[in-house]
Amino acid sequence: MLAYHASRDAVPLYAVYALLFADHGLSAGQISSLFVIWSVTAFVAEVPSGAWADTVDRRHLLVVSALLHAAAFAAWTWWPDYAGFALGFVLWGVSGALMSGTFEALLYDDLAVRGESARYPRLIGYARSSALVCTLLAELAAVPLLFAGGYQLVGVASVGMALVQGLLAATLPVTRSARHGRRDPDDDSAGYVAMLRAGLSEASRTPSVRRALLVASVLVGTTAYDEFFPVVADAHGVAATTVPVLVSLATLAQAVGTALAGRTARMGPRTLAAVVAGGAALISLGVLVHPYAGFVAIALGYGLLNNAMIVAETRLQDSIQGPARATVTSVLGVGEETVALMTYAFVGLGSGLIGVPVAVALVGLPLVAGAVTGHLMLVHRCWPGVCRPGLPQTPRAACTLRRPCVGDPAGAQMRDAGPH
């Protein structure tokens, strides 16, 4: 599992594809339009691909995702003009949508079948941390590859790594039940439309799932302002050769924060709120002060937020009870992308009036305010007829908030209210 996920980002082209476009005559406007094509493709394909992952063999879908990823880099390598680059981004967008939600659902359901779902935050944390390490190694490898064979060799190596991921996907050691989710693979009624409706219904009508989606979407989407960290350093007058070193501090902290998610997955809602508020405050303060001390604060805050993101996403997985886990997880992807686009728009427009550092600092304020005032959204609350598992089956069974559960007759079936 870890090797499969990490290989996704072991792509040397990631470090130089913007230069590839520019060196083949594309203007800044054309390059920006390619990013728009990429984002729109991924956005449109996110939920439909999630429903597909709840309908067909998820392992096969991950293989298709890897093959499309390889085809995207092949298009850039052997068709290096605007049309080829646009095709590559469309393929990459679809590939990313196919993997998003599918991998998380496959991993969680496989662990659930084995009775080990508590391991999910640790494994997904390790997976994302290892992916970051592979990204850094691939970026370093791009330099000698570029000198040895130019963009052509970098492209060939990237296609090869994508094919390696496809091979790893085809051999993932998961159970048949996890590959097909909670549906019966022989049940013809569990078709695409049925899974799409089931997932969207659970995401919109189940309070615990809906609120977990909201928390995770805002938390993950808002931290998209990490794209502006290099610009913040530049605004403080940091030399261009030093900027990558400062930004790498945040990347290193991100890797550590995600790797430690397994140790912090059980923290209470108040602790989680404190982690989010503290992380966001550190970043907001860090972007405003001296760049060297400031980037230490940014790195610490970014590590805390990435740890909290894994915890929030884990609690979403824990709250999903229906058969369309991948579809619900894909709804999270849409929410994250929506909040990220709002973040980009705010910083892009606000930077012209108040400067990039101040604009980035202001983005963190809603996270601080939301963590302080909205931490009850992650508390297991007591609702009529709903009590936490393992508590006495009585109308006055205590809940996390130390209130009695009312309206629950003795002998009624107990279920977890989940994070409301």
C-alpha cells in the first residue's frame, strides 16, 4: 500500500514541467489556462469517478488511473505543444479523480474487513509522508536526468514511474470485499446510479457525515495557501537561492505531521481544535515577521495542520456507514477543491491591495475562529435515541458532553452518533 501511494509522486517531471511549457513557447497566459483545464477536469470527474469506484473493482480502477497518468506524461514528452500539454492535463485530471476517494475507500474497507480500522490514520499518514519524500527525491533526480537527456529523458522516466505504479496497483494485497466495497459484486441492482445516489444521499442527509465533510473540506481546502509560501519569502526580500531552503522546512514539517497522525488520531475535540487554532495562528504570524524565524513558525504550524487534516479525514471515514464510501470521499475532494479555489481567489485579489503576506495571514483567521468556536462539530453529541457504543442501554446513559441520552428505551440498538 505504501509503495503504491508513494510511487504516485515519484515523477521527475513535477519539478520541471512549468519550464517545459515555457521552453516550448507557451506564454504565461497559456500556462495558466493549462492549470485551469487541469482543475476543471479533476473537479468535474471527482464525484462521478467516486461512484464508479463503488460500482467496479477498485483495484482495477487504480490500475486505469496509473495508465492514464503515464499517458499524460507521454503526451507531454512526444507531443510538446499546447494541444499535447492540454491533453496531458485532461488525462492527469481524470487519473487523479479516479485515484481520489478510491484509494482511501479501498484501504479503509480492507482494514475494516480485517478488524483493524483503527490503523487507518497511521497507514494513510505514512502513505502521504512517504509520497512527500518520493516527491523530493524525484525533484532531485530531475536535475541529472535533464542534463543527461533533456526533457525527453525526464519524460521517459516519468512515464516509467507511472507504469510502475500501475504494476503496484495490480498487485495490491487487499481482500475481495474491500475491492468491491460493501456491495455484493454479484448484485446487479447495485449499479452506478444506485451507488451515486447512495453516496450523495449519505453526504447530504446524514448529520455526522455532512458535518465531518464540512470540517475536513474547510481544513484541507484552506491550507492550499501553501502555494504562496515562496511568494511570501520573496516579498520579504529573501534571495531566490534561499527560498527553496525555507519552503523545504514546511515540506519537512508536513511529512513529519502526517507520519505522526497515527499517534494523534484519538485526540479529543478540544485538543484537535487547539491543534488547528495553534497551527493556523503560527502560520499567520510567521508570514508577517522576519522570514527566517517566520518560516520556522510556518513550518511548525503547517505540520500541525497537516496532522489535523489526517485526523479529520479519518473521522469522516469512521462516520460513513453506507455502501458508497468512495463516492462520499469524492464529495470531500469536491469540497476541498471549492475551498481551495476560494483561497486562491482571495489571496490573488487581496495581494494587490494589502500584499501577499497579509493576505495569507488573513486566510488563517477563519481557521482560528472556527477551531475556537466550532469545536463541538467534532464532539460525539447526544441525540434522542442515539447513544455511544459500550455505554449502558438506558435512557440516561452518559455521553461525551456529560449529558444524558434521552428517548432511548432500554434494549434499543446502540449506534455512534458520530461527529455532528
